[in-house]
Amino acid sequence: MNAFPLEAIKNMEPNALVLKVETGEISLLKSFGVNYRVYLRKIITGPRPSFSHISKIIKWEMGLFIMNFIVGPICRFVLWCILLGGKGPKDAAYWRKKRAKAVKLGKVLFPDYIEGEFAKSDKGLIIGFNHPSLHEILSLIVWSLSLFPDRRNNFPTNLPWYESICSLVPKARKIGIYVTPLITQNTFKKLEAIHAGNDEVIETITKVSRILLNHYFDVAVDFGNTGDNTFTAPSAARQKTIFPSLGAFNKNFEEARLLPAMSGLILKIVRANRGKEVDLYFLPVTIVPPPTLIKKANGLELFRRYKLVTGMGFTLDEAKKLGRDFDYEFLRRIADNAPASLWYPTI
């Protein structure tokens, strides 16, 4: 994947930009990275950068190294195991078998408890969950592939993760796993820190962030209209997301770097389907990690039993009536089944 000039990225038509990212033609992370020739020149000719700034750049590069040379190869190996074997044409029956194989492998690696009553229906689902680790993403993939063997599943994926696995996207889609890239608030803050004072770069990153978010919303609308599933983590970061009151939620929304994910989805769905009947259900799922005395390794605990609790959901009409408060009310229903350790302190 190649870096592109910022000016070219800024002026690129949104659909073309997303396509180039999906096909691996453009690396946004390389494009947004530090130009070390320029950086060294500034060090030699200008004031020395602070130790804090250098450490932020090193952490950023180390994170990318882990994603590209550890996470990416592991994901490719897992997909290779799923696709191994099988004769005959690669038709619909072939991919159904591979999907079933993915479920079997996933249940060995992520043997989770499923709790809560959920009446399976033909409605498209918007599934929102708290995000205490990385484990639940894979758990939810297994849960959905198993419960809905014929549905597509759309997962938002932070850009560093996405670029490390984008070569897998075409084959993953064959077994019903779709991933769409996003620049999460946490990643944006890191990029903002390493480009402090460079308004042009930050402006371009902001624009691309909006383009990718709108793309995710567009995919969610399409999946909702076809009766498929879209997943969302309202926090988009591995942090506590449950507030004790609506007042506390509104007061600390920006500080917690939360996005209006749920109300944003509602707005996009209503606008895209003006005058049309849409049958959607918004399902909260609470993720309860297993008790452990050892700190998680980047949130991923193989062979540990997490608990996935499906809560009482919202119809589209109920969600529309709540308006902007839907973000809080949805998280409240996640909180109904969450331990106190996943809540913010009372404010």
C-alpha cells in the first residue's frame, strides 16, 4: 500500500477514496504518517522537538508495526485455516460450508456464554455493544454467523486494524463478514498529537474521518434495508461507556470522546428511507469479561468464557421518538446487564 499526497486525498471524490482504501491501493496511515526527512530537517535547523512528541511518534509507529506484522499475519492464517480443504466449484454451497467451519473454529477459541432471550425475526438488526476488550468482536462474529447463517454482517473497524487485514476483505465477505474502516476518536487524537501545529494535515484527517463515517452509515442503511446485520460499539474505544444519568452523559460526552453513533444511525436511516417502510430492530448486547487477576493482553483472551447478554431492544419508531437521547437510552439498556465495574463513577 502506498502513501498519497495530502492534497490528492483532500480533493478525491468520497466513493473513489473509500474504494482505493478497500482495495489497498491507498494507505491512509502512511499518508497521515510523519515525513521523517522533513522532521529531521526541522530538528537540525529549528528548535528541538520535545521528548513527549518523539515518544508519541514512537508509540504510533510501534502500534502500526504490531498491526502489520503480527495482527495481520495472524488474521490471514486464521482465514487460511477456515478456507483450507474443500473440492468442487466455489459456489454458494461451498461458502456456506466455510461459514459453518468458521463458526466451529470460533466456538473453540471463544467459548462464550449467551444469555438473555432474543426472539429471532426477519428484521434487519443494528446491534450495539459495550467494548471492554477485543475478544467480543470475534465472539459477536461467531454469534451472528451461527444465529443468522444467511445474513451479511457489517463491522466498523478502526483504520489501523483495517489496513492490516484489508487483503482479507474479498474472501471474508464470501462468508458474510463485511468490515468498514473508521478513524476512531482515539486514533484521531493520536494523529492530532503527532501532527500538532500542522493544520493542513489535521484538516485532511478530519475530512477523511467524516467520509469514512458516512460510508459506514451508508452500508448500515443498505444492510438494514436488506434484512442484514450491522454492529456498532457506541464508545468506539475500550473504555467505560455507561453513565449513571442522562445529565452525566450529556456533561461528559465530549470528554469521553464518544460519537453519537446510535442517533447518527437513526438520522441516516430516516433520511435515506424517507417515505418508505423500514423494518429494523436495535438490539443492545452487554459484554461481561471473565474475572481475571492478570491484565489482558490488548484485550484478547483466547479460550476464556466471556458472557454475552442480549437485552430488550428498540423498534425503529421507538428509537426515532427518543431523538438525540437515544444514545443514552441505548447505553442504559446495556447497563441493565453490566457489572458496576463497567460504569463510570457517579457524577
